[in-house]
Amino acid sequence: MKKWGFGLIGCGSIADFHFNAIQQLEQAVTVMISDRKEKRAREIAEREQAEWTTDYRELLKHEGVDIVCVTTSSGSHYEIGKQVLLAGKHLVVEKPITMASREADELIAIAAEQGKTISVISQRRFEPQHQAAYRALHEGHLGRLLLAEISAPFYRTQDYYDSADWRGTLLQDGGALMNQGIHSIDLLLWLCGKAKTVYGKTATQTHQMEAEDLGLSIVEFENGAFGTIMASTSIIPGFAPSLHLFGEKGSIKIVGTDITHWEVPGMEQPQLAAGSGTGGGVSDPKSISYEFHKLQLADVLDALEHNRPVAISARDGRRAVRLIEAIYESARTGSQVNLEGDEQ
């Protein structure tokens, strides 16, 4: 069995989810890490028993690195991701894949040219309550899907946004939709398929920042279903994200990690273990489990071993970004945006 060497660029708080996940995978090892702050790079490398550098380009030259996890600020994902692929490494990138769909298109093209794989971290798909909902819907137990609702009523303090100059900016971070709500948006698209039309509204209500702290949208899907989206970082004290599916034969309601309603003909409600999901980092982005990062990285390794597509691809990541772009466009113009024909 091949031992896959990981490099990791960016050692902020999200990086620990990757380090912990890699430690739990017997076919994986952290070879080298990079962070702009020398003290932090040295300390983490010592903890992980890995090499370190303050220049990520040095990491990309390391022959022992097969896969690079990019856990830097969102606005840097495009440029760093491009360099990872051009260096001949596979890329695992935290959400969002990029801040613009055209940038994601470029990464997809480069990966194809280089024969490399991209996976975008959307670990909530691996949570058992969402896996059960996916099976119920796609095995036909709910019948035709009528409506899907997602809500991410989170809370972030002003100090959170003031902690770095890139936080809350449109180009480097995004707001409640691109940063916090994107996990729920990924789930919505995974379950419902391609979006056809979008109408959206955004506002910045309680924070001093450039991006939105409230985003709302009505989506029509190509399969005829409708969807609603709400994402915010102004809801005190912060509540668990929710996902509701209403089909012609039954309904499912999920709040955080719990299935609160299950009316699915021909399929018993699954019995979930306590703490079987992340809950989404309602008021603290670090208060989630690394278990589902581990499952996604395990999927990446299995896909590489067996030459199959990864479960969560660059195109999946691009699809979520494109939908958020359409919400922003609709909010700006006051008009519905048509996504038919868009490469989703």
C-alpha cells in the first residue's frame, strides 16, 4: 500500500482539522508544512514531525509531497492552487475552491492538463444524517422533490471580522453566503442538482465589513423543485444549520446533527450516534469534529489508488461558487438570474 505524502500550506485554525485527519489515516503522512510566520511553522512542524518552510514554493518542490492541502485565506486559493497543480501535485483545497467561478474554471483546466486531482473540502456530505437524506431522495422514497430549504443562522462577533484585514472582504473572504453558508449550499446542490434560476437579496446589518452578513435566495432547479437559502452571521446566539426536504411522498427535517422529522415511505429512520455530525460551527468556527475531514481525505486517497473520480470534485466546488455569484448578481440588479446553460 502506497504511503501518500501530504504537504500543507497555511497553519491557521482550520489546518488542525487536516493534521488530525492525516494522523488517523495509515496510508498518509504529513511530509512538509508551510506558513508565513516562522515561529508557527517551526512549532507545528516539530509537533507533526515534518519539515517546514515559510515559502510555500519550497514545499511544492519537495519530491516526497504527493498531495497538497491548501488551508489559507479564501482569496488566496486560486493563486496557490494553480501553483500546486503546475508543480504536479494533487490539490485538496478548503472551501470555497476560489472566489470566482472563472478562476475555478482555470484550475479545472490546469488539473486536466496535468493529470491531477482536485477535491474541495465539503465534509458535511459525509455526515450520516446527510448520507441518509441523500439515499432517501435519490432512491425515490420521497418521490418527486417539491421544495428544499437550507438555513445557516450563525453568529460572529465584530472582533471575529476585525481579527484579520481580509475577513469580511468580498475579494478575500466573502460574507455569510461564501464563507459560512457555502457548506449548506453545497448540500443543497448535491441533493437537488443543477440550479435553473436564482433570485437573491443580501444585506450587511450588524457588522462593519464589506461583505454581507445576511443572504437570502429562492432557487428553481432544473428538475422542477424549488429551494430557499438563508445564511447569516448576525443571529444571536447562533443556531444549528438546518436542511428540510419536502417530496410528494414524504418529508425530512435535519437540524444540526439531528434528524428532527423523518416521514419516508419504505425507509426506516436511521439511528444516529450522539455527536455524529459537525453542527457547522454555529458561533465558533473551530467547534467541529475532524472526523468528516478524515472521511473526505480517505475518499481522495481511495480515488487516487483506484483511478476513479473523487466524491467531491472541483466542479462541485465551482457549482457552489457560481450559485453564490448569481445570488450576488440578483441582489445587485434586483432581477432574477438565469443559470440555464451555465457549466455547473
